[in-house]
Amino acid sequence: MIDPRSSAGQVFLIQVLIVLLLVCAGVAGLVMQAANDAVRQGRRASVIAAQSFANAPGTAQALLGPHPSAVLQPRAEAARKRAGVDFVVVMNTQGIRYTYPYPREIGKKFVGTIEPALHGRTVIEQAGGPPLPAGKGTAVQSVVPVTDARGRIVGLVSAGITVRNVAHLWLPELAMALGAGVVALVLAGTGTTLVARRLLRQTHGLAPAELAGMYEHHHAVLHAVREGVLITDVDGRLVLANDEARRLLALPADVRGTDVRDLGLPEGLTGLLTSPDAVTDAVQPVRDRLLAVNKRPTFPGDRPSGSVVTLRDTTELAAVSGRAEVARSRLRLLYEAGMRIGTTLDVRRTAQELAEAAVPQFADLVTVDLLDPVLHGREPTAEGWHHLRRTAIGGDREMLPVYPLDDVVAFSPATPQMRAVQQGSGVLEPDLWRARGWREQDPERTGRALELGLHSLVAVPLRARNVSLGVANFYRTRASQAFEPEDLSFAEELTARAAVAIDNARRFTREHTTAVTLQRSLLPRGQPEQDALEVAWRYLPAEAGVGGDWFDVIPLPGSRVALAMGDVVGHGLHAAATMGRLRTAVHNFSALDLPVDEVLGNLDDLVVRMDNEESGNSTGAHLDGREGEGEGVTGATCLYAIYDSVTGICTVARAGHPVPVVVGPDGTVHCPDVPLSAPLGLGGYPFETAELHLPEGAQLVLYTNGLVEDRSRDVEAGLNALRRLLGGAPGRTPDETCQAVIDAVRPAPRADDIALLVARTRLFPRSHLAEWDVPPDAAVVPSVRARCREQLDRWGLEEVAFSLELIVSELVTNAIRYGAPPITVRLLYGRCLVCEVADASSTSPRMRRAATTDEGGRGLFLVAQFAERWGTRYTAGGKVIWAERTLHDGASAASAHTPVDVLLEQFGDL
């Protein structure tokens, strides 16, 4: 009989295991093959059944009939039984069943995929569903479309088969597989028996020299291993102790045969050696060592036997394990700090995260001091290094007397903090009682801190890009052991990571501040002088970065005001600079007094040119040598409106911008129907306008999408909230409306800029307006001058009558000579005096220098000398030439100071 403990027996067991695995694998292969064959047969049968029923006569007509279930249910059951499938389901194009083996499932949603079948394809899949007569199993089903005579898909047919037990396919072959396994086992057993007998015959007559050699090898290995070995007999006497065991236990050389109780070993180790129980890795102290003890019987079984004991010195291993545990905890702390530090781009918050990350795992108290320029986003300078601002405190700040937050700390050169900054590396002060420089910084404060238990310090400079930003101070109190050199290395690694995050936050703060400053400098600084509207505005930059939102209020001649509101795509300096260019362009186009649609058209051309410039720059180098940054397309939205206080009409056009809101004098709120045109930068699209009739006291509210849209709220919800707020309290001033809207509607946090402009309308007083028609005859010019004088006398403006008569005379004369009827003169008496002469001609006059022999050409020059401003604007029926004359003190006398030689030069060469 083969002994399982022998090599031959173990080889035999391995062979048996291999044969069993092969048999199991063969049986599993048969089962899987049979199951796959069954699934393939099921797929084929389900497709044939489904297609046959779908193409059967009358199926499509029944689906289109009034009662498809009543007609198709008996047909489907009959077809199911004839085809040998488990179900035939007819459904509509929405997947609602008309047939099923169980009628209670009719009318429910089909379980499976139908989308491909709705496009004319056949679907074959394995899926589950309601109960079937065949019971449980894997359902193989197919779905095919049903088409009518015109090829339209009017329904779907699904047929399926539940794959049943396939044991009948592989049971006949099981006997053959088992038989082969039995034969293999018999052959393995026979071969192993022959090998075992041969080994016994070969080892039975082993020579003495060979046995001696085997013993010598055993003895050499026993005494060479770095593990103590003790063998005791059944009575507890020592039979064998190798050299390592004698060294670890300090045993004499003639210890063999001694009872283990008489060896003078520690009580705990003696108890383990005399105990009949097995021991595994029991750690026992022996003098200055920690020994791991393992004990097993020499002859396992029921009969009494001795023991084999192994001893392993784990003293150094324990020390190494302790250091490894400390290293693991430090790595874990560094990982957690990396996740906690730098979650925002705020310098103060990042410094506080550093202070909180090191407490209490590494230090009991942490303070972070930064330079003031770092807090404001500027580059740090060496001049301010002796004055640092306390930015963050972590730990029990109440118990220890440290400088409070935002205090300016002036460190002396002898302090650990300044030494750390000067040498660019951390400074360790394991005992603060001996840290003379630290104690002399503030004797009263440091003395109280020492009394309360502060006893150890690590000061590490915060450096990024070889520039010091500040210093981090790690303190330990009496409850913790003093810092060691390994702690200094860890503190430097921790602060190095935090310094990068603080520097990133500083640079972001600098860019954000620069962009905000640039954008605010490009936005209106104050209220322009005009009488048509009472305006107020608010601008709030985004918290994460400045965008390109802008607005403007531009006075126009004729008691009109232009309102502009725009939003440039993107954030940062590029968006702010683009906004400045667009605002300047709007001012220029407004100075030309162009219609609102033409202003947007010119802005669109400008944005297209800017896009082309950016695209050209992104492929090459910039003028300063930098590679193209690829700012991308400069898309923008804009709303432009012109309000005429004489007529009360506001002409509005918007290019991709949110619709304005109008608040009536009675508090009613509505969004006027202003056509939405394409955003700026697309090129080639027209801009539609709308005319709004605004009563006096109405408020026109313009805004950018940052006010009504954020990640948690769509534009429509924000606009509804804005309308509700504006209608809540009629009679508010524009400034009160702005503040109420900003307080209630703005999202938090702000992911985009917010620009808000509220304008309350005024109507020009009819008593300050004079208008009359002029016949196209030069003889009527004196009468026009006389009529103007009479009107100015009624207004009490006799001091400007002479200059205005001259202006009116020249403008009317030009209109009669070079224009076309009808000709109209209008005077507007407001903040300034405006004279307008309109005619039906589109020819614009221009000022030129007249020669001595010229009979004309000096009229516009005289107009320009006596008026503060003059210009031309085009209307749908022609043009209007206007001239303004201010009425404040000193301005009316401006013409009196016009150099006489300048005027005379227009009439001759001197």
C-alpha cells in the first residue's frame, strides 16, 4: 500500500487530482456544448416562428383593426403550439402586447429591445419576462417587424423559446468520460507502486559513508541558520540546541540533557517550553531581546513525543516595523494634505488648509505667516521680509498666546523664522527653552507660551519658484514628544506642496485683480450729462474670473440717449480687453449717429475681424515672442437701444442678448417682443429692430445672462424671478431697483459676471420744444431768423440769440440750396440749446476751407465756431443737421473769444 506521507504517495495524489480535474473539465465542456447547441436551435426556431407569423395573411390587417387582441390572440396561441415555441407575442410599435400565453399579461409593455425592429431589422436576444408555460430558463427571443401593403411597419412580432435542461444531450457521454478517468487512475496507481518499490529497494541498502555524509550535512545546516532550534524529549529535557539558540538564550556548551526548568530562562519562556500545546509566533522578552517562539511536537499523533522549538530575534524587526509605521502614517498624512490643501484659489483659505491639515497628526499648533504682497496677488519682495502678516492658525489658539490673525509680526534676524527664510530651508528647535532667538522676539508672550507647555518648534519657509512667500511654524506642546530631524524633513515636504498651492492662488488673485481693474477702468466712471433718462447700474465680477460683461450710456443730440449692454464670451484679461475694444467701437459708431441695426452690423464686422486676427496669431508667434495662446473665437452678444425723449420711442435691437424688461409706471412688468438676431461674430446676418413706446416714468431694465442663469437654474426660471421682483414695488428709483435686484436675484456663487442697467424714462417738455416747416425759398431765411429770435425771447435766452440766428440762417440756407423739401426747423431747450434742420436729401454737407475767390463754403465753418458741437444724422426720410449750444455760465460767451484772425482767414488770404 502506498503511504500518503511518502514522496511516491504524494505524487500519486497529485496524479489523482489531475485526472479528476480533466474529467470535470470534459464534463463541463459537454454541458456547455449542449447548452450552446440548445440556444442556437432556440434562436433559429424563434426567428422562423416570428417571421412566419409576421408574414401570415391577415396579421397586418388585424393590427390595423379595431380589436387586434381579439383577432390575434387565438392565432398566436395556435401558431405557438404548431411551431413548438414557448410564446408568440404581437405588439404595436410602442411595445404594448396584444397577445401572450397568459391573457393577464396582454396590454403590458414588452420586455426586450424593439428599436432595431422599428427600423426594419430583426432582433435576436436573450432576455427575461413574465412567466411562461414552459417554466424557468433562459428565454431566447426574436423580434421582427410587421409591414402593411405599402411597406409601413404597423407592429412587431416576437417569438421565443425557454432553453430547458439539456442533460439528455451529455449524459450518454458521461459514462465514457468517467471510464477514461478510472482507467487513468488505475494506470497512475500502478506506476506509482512500481516507483515506490524501486525507491525502497534503492534506499534500503544505503552505505555508512553516505549516511555519515547526510548527517554531516544536517549538522552543518542546523548550526548555520540564523534561527535558534531547541529539541526536547517527552520529559522536558534538552536533546539539541544549535549555536544560534545558545547565543540567544546564553546557554552553556554542555547544556544537553538538562531540564528546561533548570536553564534559568524567563518564566514566560519556560512556561512555553514545558507546555504541551503548540505555539505560533509568541513574542517573549529575553534580556534585551524580543524572541518570536514557535513550537511543534516531534511526532504528531496520539503517542507522547518531545517538541521542536524555533527562536527568532525580532528586536531589530520591531524597530524597523515601528519606523515603517511612522513612515506610513506620514505618507498618509501627506496624501490627505494634498487632497485638502489647494481646494480653492484663495490665498488665505489655502494657508488655513495647511494649518488644519497638520493638526493634530503632526503638530499641536500651526501658524502661517505670509507677506502682504502675496495676500494681494503681487510678487513678493525682499524688502518686506521682516514684517509678515499672520494669515492662518491651526490648533488650540485659545490656550496658547500666539499672535492673532491679521497681526503684522516683525521677526528679528535671530528668530528661527528669519533663519529659515534666509537659508531657504527648515529650522528645528527641539527645545524652545534653549531657543534664545525665539524667546527674545517677545519675552512676555514666549514666556507665557513656555509655561503653558509649548516646547518644540519647526519653522519652514514657504517657497515656490525659488521665491519665499512666507513661513509656516509647527509647534508641539508638553503632551507630545519633541520634534526630531525626521520631522523636519516631513515638514519641508508638507510646506513645499502647500507653497505651490499658495503661489497658484496668488497668481490667480493677481490675474483676477488685474482683470477686474482693467474691466472697471473700461466701464463708465460716472453719469453722463443728459436729460432723457434717469439711469443707475451695477457690475459684479465673477468669483472665479472676470468676464467680458459691459454696458454704456451715451448721450446723443436731439435729447436722445443710446443704451448699450454686451457680453463677451470667455473670462480673464482677453475678455476684458475685447470688451474695451467693443465699448470704444460703440462710442465711435454712436458718434456717427447711426441707426441701431447699423451699429450692430458694424460691431459684427469688427468681431469678425478680431476673430481673423486671433486665428492668424494662434498659428504663429506673437509680437513679444510668445507662442500663440489660441484665444479662440471672440464671440459676443450685444443689445443696443436709442431712446428719444421727444417722441418717447425707444428703438431696440439685440444680437444674441437676453430680452430687456420694461416696468410700467404702475408696476406692470413685461418683456417686449424684440426680435432675437444672431450673436456678434457670425457675419452676414441682418439685425432686426423693434420700436417700444415708453410712457414717462417707465423703467427699461437691461442685464447680462449672469444675472438670471447659473448651473442650478435655467434662463427662464431666472427671468421669471426677475419679473416677479420688478413688479413687487412700483415707484422705486433706478438705484433702488438695481440694489433690490442684485440682492434678491443674483446667483451664489457667481460663476459669471453680472451687469445690470436700469433707465427710467423722461419726456421732453413740450413747452421747451419749437418746430416749424420752411418753404424751399431763400427769401424766407430772414423770417426764419426772426421766428427763432422770438422763440428765444420767450425762453429768456436773449444772450444767445445772435449766435443761434447765425447758425439757423446758415443751416436753413444750406438745406434750401442743396437739400430737398420738405424742410423743417426744430429748437430744443434743455440742458443745452439744440437747433435741428431736416430735409429730404441724403447728401451730407462737409466743412472745407474756402478760397478767396469762392462765393460760398464758409457757412459750416461759422456754424462750427459758434456751436459747441454739430453733426449730421440720417433718417428714413432724409437727414438732420444739428448744432448744440451750451447754456451754462461762460459757455455762451465762447464765441466771443474766437480768434478774429481765424474767422477772417476764411474770407481772404492775409
